[in-house]
Amino acid sequence: QSVLTQPPSASGTPGQRVTISCSGSSSNIGSNPVSWYQQLPGTAPKLLIYFNNQRPSGVPDRFSGSQSGTSASLAISGLQSEDEADYYCAAWDDSLNGRVFGGGTKLTVL
Amino acid sequence: QVQLVQSGSELKEPGASVKVSCKASGYSFTDYAMNWVRQAPGQGLEWLGWISTDTGDPTYAQGFTGQFVFSLDTSVSTAYMQIGSLKSEDTAVYYCARKRGGTSRDWYFDLWGRGALVTVSS
């Protein structure tokens, strides 16, 4: 099992707002910034959010990130069919002295 | 164009070794360290470690020391990962990903290669 815990699945209808959670501990999310990655079917992951809430250029502002305590969240507003993908959170873990990922959340747009 | 181009798919027998390459273009190769991440079929992402592209010093994730070896050829802006003593459970897509950020903990993967599928089967 992954060090960071994500729900295995999430869903929403077009136009809706969905949130994906990422739960960790004091050794990772509680003390280090979180990044989020989107993996469309059959493709490589792509950076979506870094430093908890920063968007790289080119990422729509429909995507936002937040962090509080030992948890982080990715919110997607105005859901679109092309948002159907797997989403992963990641952070540095001080105890493991390494980068850890969440198990991934498969987002389905109904 | 800023990109990472990886080598193609490989089919190897158990016990063999494989070397995956990752060629960078469009930026100064030695300005950013390179990570390696793998994804077994139908599974999530797993960090294998990274290599400093200016010193060549590798850092391996826990459990990946010995079997995995990271190396560089800065003359052709290419990072390599060699996997020895392959087992069926090493079957996965192996990604290279550029390290971006500040300190040893405050960083993220900002650019990914397309991945190289390594299949281990007799």
C-alpha cells in the first residue's frame, strides 16, 4: 500500500466540481509541499500542481490545490470529459528519505 | 522543444539486464537532476531515485539499491538506467522525469518522458 492515501475512484458530471483527497502524515505532507499529476489513458503523467497550490503555465485555472495539516486536496471545477484520467499526489517523506506517491485516483466523467 | 525522449520497448528473459535511455533536448541538461519512476501494469507510480546531472551522483530509493544503476553521458544529454537480475515483477513502464525546485525536499517532476516498457518473460 502507498504511503499517501487517495480514494481509488471519483466521479462527476460535466460542469460539476470534484475534489480528490490525499492523506499523509507529519513526515510527508505535514512538513513538505505536495505536487499533483494527471495521467491520461495510455500517456505519461503530467504536472498539474506543485508547491501545494501552484499551477504551471498551460494548466487551466479549473484545477486548484490546497494543503492543510497532513492532508492535501485537488479540486477540479467545471468538469470536462477530457479530465477523465488518473490523478496522483506526491511529496517528500522525511522518514523514508524519499519521494512517495499516492495510490492514484481514477476520475470518471459521467 | 523541451522534451525527454526515451528508448523503446524491451523484452528480456529473467536474470538478464536492460539499459533504458532518456535523451534531453531544449534545455541545459546539467541544470536539472533526472529522476526515474516506474509503473507496473495497472498499478500506481513508484519513485526509483534520481541522479545529479552536474556531479553524476545517484540517489536510490529504499529497496532499489544494487539492482538499479543510474548513469549519464552529458556529451549527448542522456541519462541511463540499467536494471540487472531482472525478475517478472520488474515488468513495468519506466519513466524519466526532470527534477525541478529548490531544496532536497521541496521539488517536483516538471517534465516527463513517454516511458519505456520493459517486459520480463521467458
